[in-house]
Amino acid sequence: MYMTPLSKDELAQIFDERAQLILRYYISKNLFAEPDSINDSSEVSFRVPNEHAEQWIAQAIGGQRIGAGSYPIDVLNSKTSFGCDIAILTANTLASGELANRTSGEKSIGQKFSDETWAGEHSLDELFNQERIYEIAENSNNIFFEKFNSIKNDYPTIQNIYYFFLIINSVNNKIYLFGLNLNVDMKQEIGNPERVNPGSALKNVRLDNFIDIRFGEVKTYKSKKRMELRLRPKNLVDDNLCLIFDTKKDRRNKLLRNFDKDELIKLFEEQSLEQNFNF
């Protein structure tokens, strides 16, 4: 497998107590800046721009952001012993807020299929139209391996490459921090790629040897011309593989224009960072 989940203990070694406090600090700042709803308390959900999440992680581990454009990783730690790619994903939930037994939103992990360097004599569309599943998987495998294997040429001291995910459950007011260790020292076998939705036109292929199906899946899409990783947050949480952060706040409807000056000052004091940042 290219992707192996970090245990909670392994995750806590990278994100030690100080790192977790830093993440909670940034979550508190994000909550403080979240606008109050006027008509419907569900109209505003917790959101984090990916660029901000990269900065959160860099601050938490004492690293630096290096990601720019399509470079495979976003952050290096201070000793340049590991690099990591950061992604924000949204969990699917039941009406109760509990995690649903479905995959999360997507993380793009490769998108160079129109390049003849990878597709050879055939474009990705042609490979899909001719239902050449193995060749689609082979090209996908090449793209992913070359993308990440090249990092160690740029940064020879890197020992590990990780994916870190902040998985948002806005209904239940939680963020799950999850990590994958990437094994890119050796190209994995193609294995047994599968067509999705047999009986219809081939639109995507589920790839093998990327991640255990219990934890997620990787597919190559014809229309998007890219590979995407989707996780299974319920299993990640059930298997105790996540660090969990709270995003609960007072989300009652507030028409702030109707508040007088003293009420606005009191509101500010009640929702200051000191009040939100509970240890």
C-alpha cells in the first residue's frame, strides 16, 4: 500500500501537547471570526481555507510552508526530516450529527493525465472509451509515484512524507485530525483495479494498493481527469486513529444591528479568545 494510517500515538508524537494547543488556538480564532447567522442557525458552518490550514500545521509543528502551485507537499518540519501535504475534508453525517458510513469529500492526488509523457499514444479519454482499466491504473500509479518520489531529490534529508487531514463535522461540532504515512520508496504493484458501476459507461476506476478499503479509496475520474482520495471518517474515528478538536460555539440567530453599544461590547467580551480558548 502507498498509504498507511498513523496510529493515534504516532499522530500525538508529531502533534504533541504544545502543537495541539496551537491548533486549538487557531480553531478558536476561526470560531471568533465566524459570522453570526440572522435567519437560520444552520446557515453558517465551520470552514477553514486550505491555505490557513497549512499555516496552522506549520505553526503547530514549528515548520515552514513550502507548497506553491502543484508541488506535492505544503509544509516541512523544522529539521527537514519530514514533509507533509495538508487537506481539508468534509465528513458525511446523519441528521443526528453522527458520522455516516460513507466516504468524505475528495482530495486530489494527481492530475496530469492529458500529458503525453504519462498517457503515451493514448489520451485518458481514449483509455476510458476503450475501457482499458489496467492501463488507466498503470498511468495513475506512475503519476502518483513520480510525483512524490521526486521530493526526496529536492530534500535529501526527508525521511517521511505524510498526508494530514482536518476532517470537519460541522453538525456535531468536531474536527478530526488524521494522518497517512506515504510509502513512496518503491512503486507499488497495479494489483486489481476495478470499474465502478458495472453495466454503465466507464467513468471512473477504483485503484488498488493505494489505501486499505476500510479507511478510504482512490479513484481515477474520466471527466475530472484526475485521481482523488476519499476517506471513511467513521471507521477512522471508530478505530481511534484521530485527534479530535471541538468547534462548538453559540450559533443562535443574532441581528446585531438591533444591539446597542453596551450590548455589542458585552457580546465581544463574552466571545473573546480568552473565553473560547478553554484548556
